[in-house]
Amino acid sequence: MTPHLPLALGAMNYVEIIRDASFIELAVLLLLMGVSVASWALIAMKATQLAKARAQSLTFLDTFWKASRLEAIYQTAQKLDASPLSKVFCAGYEELTKLAQAKEGGAEGAMAERLGGIENVERALMRASTSQITELEARVSFLGTVGAASPFVGLFGTVIGILSAFNQIAEQGNATLATVAAPVGNALFATAAGLFAAIPAVVAYNSFVSRIKVFDTEMSNFSADFLNIIKRHFFR
């Protein structure tokens, strides 16, 4: 009778793997399954968030460079709440509005302009940019942690499984290929589970970090352009 060898994931008897697994092996598999599900949920959420931010940012930039009045741009920007660029603009515009109102206040306005002026707008833009980067990066580090730690967690489960298998073989006193292959192959399933959890997390993490860096650069460039515009028109 030819022994059944788990040569591929498709040939494995998963019910048998779970039934023969020790408590530690089951805990490792459940942990990896949990972080894998959480990773895929986070990947879907972040991909949707970044795609929406990209689409609305393109809409905002088109409005910004075509409109002739800041008030009209501000009204459009308030509707594009998923765009980091629109939120940066809103922060700068609101600070500029406060300065304009203070300037109409006479002596108090002159004092406010001496104490801040364009620097206040610049700081508002910087704070908004930092806040948007923090929001975009939220929970992305979890994917990096899953990608880095999951293979080692799976390897730990494999080592425990192999130790348990060899202990059983030693007790039975039978070390033929038929008795060794199945339990060792089942133990290696934990390593495969670790890689299954890690690979998508690493790919998604690198992709998201790269896209967030693009947003960071775009916000810096937009802030510089916006400051140049208001310097020419409001601080001459």
C-alpha cells in the first residue's frame, strides 16, 4: 500500500492536520489565520482610502488651477474630504481668512501681521500636511509587523510540530519513511501558513508606503505653490 505523502497543499488532509496538531500548533495556526484575515481587511480598507484620496486630489488640483477665486476653491475643497491636498488648502485658507479679518481690525491687525503674517499660513499648511500623513499612515505599520513576524511564528509552529512528531516516533520505535513523512509534512504546514500571511502584507505595506510618500511630496509642492500665490496677492 502506497503511503499518502502531503507533497502539495492541495494534497493535504487539513482535517487530519488539525486533528493531529498539538495545542501550540493550533494556537499558531489560529493566530496566523487571524492576522491574515485582519491584514486582508486592512489592505482593502487602505487601498480604498488611498484610491479615493488620489481621485479627489486630482479633482481638487483641477479646480484649484482653473478657479479664479479662493472662496470658490474653498467651497469645493470642503466637499472633497478624502483628499489630503484639499484639507491642506482649507487649513491655509482658514488661517489666511483670520489674518484678513485681523487686518481689518486696525491696530490689532497691524500687530498680528507683524507677529505672524505669512509665517502663520505656512505653519498652518505644515500642521495640516503632518496631520494628513499621520492619517494616511494609520495602521499601515500593522502590515509591516505581520510581514516581518509571520514567517517566524509559522517556523515556531513547525519546530514544535516536528519535535512532537519525533517524540511520537521515538515512543513507537518505528522510524520508517511512512511514519516520518506525514507528521513532518503536517508540521511544515505552519511555515506555509506563515508565508501565506506574510507575503500579501509585505507587498501591500511597500505599496502603501510608496503611495503615501507621493502624497507627502505633492502636499509639500502644493504648499509651496499656495504660499507663492498668496505672497503675490496678499502680502505685497
